[in-house]
Amino acid sequence: MADFTINTDENVYIPAEDSYLLADNLQIEKGQSVLEIGTGSGIVAMYASRLTDRITVTDINFDACELARKNFEDNGIDGIEILWGNMFEVVKNRKFDVILFNTPYLPTEDDEVLEDTINYAFDGGLNGRKVIDLFLNEVGNHLNDGGIVQLIQSSLSGNDETLSKFDEMGFIAEIAETEHFFFEDITLINAYKI
């Protein structure tokens, strides 16, 4: 795949290995509706735009929404809906075929919390699951039957716990890809709503 031009901002997560683990393994068919939570720079949505033209992205960080808009424009990508807000708040009664989320999965002590909006991209709370669990509690309400959730997290934030929660919700979930880094594995979990 050809590379995109990516502008960055000190207050927005810079695309890294986890971003590309998701971007390189998208399970999107032509014409499907896609929601990406926490779009950051917009890189994953840009890859998704090669597969479908029905994409909505959200981010709790206003700087990220603005940066994603600039990146879409600079790469000639039209039609991606950008919504500023926390997770599903801005898509209340809507459902999608594919939901993507590179979660803030790092276990974070109180003294590690950053003052800037960039903190949203990393801070997973004490066990790394603060945002993941909130996401899992709501994702089923926003996914069409037969749809898929693609979620990135770390082995430090409890892969088995995520798989169990999906199982309890009636999804079929699996670790689709893993990349090993120093002290953790970054995992891509695919969960299918049947």
C-alpha cells in the first residue's frame, strides 16, 4: 500500500506500530459502514477509505479531530464524517458494520497522568482497562448483526478478560494478530457479532 502524508501535532498520538497493526489488518468490505473510535491522526481511517466510503470517526481530543481533518484533506480523502466527543456519545442511536478502536491500553498510575490532551491516547487507568471496559459495555449497541469489532490492546491490559467479555456478550472473539515489544505484546482482537 502506498504511504499517506501524515501531519502530526504534539497533543495527538503519533501513528506507531499499534496504529499500523490495525491499519494493515482491516476487515472491511466495500460499502460497509465503519466507525473508528479515537481516530487520532486519522491514519487508520485513511486506510479504511480505500475499502469503503462510509466512514465516521470520533475523538475526545478536539486537536485530534482537527488534525485528522487536515490529514484527510492533504491526502485528497473526502466524505469521512468527523465527530468530536467521547466514544459513542456522538453516535447515540446509530449502528455500524465495523467498529475500530486502538484503545488507550497502558496501565497508568496517578503520578503518570499527563496534563495535556495527549493523555487520552495512553491512559488506561491502573489496570489498563478503564477505557476498554467502557467501550465493551456499549459496543454491542452500535454494531449491526454480522458486524465486526477490531480492537487493539496490550497483553498488560488483560487480553483474556477482553475475550471473556466478548464471549459473555455473544460475540465470537479471537486474537487475530500479535506483535511483541520489549515487555508486552500488542494484540489485535477481532470480535464478530453473530
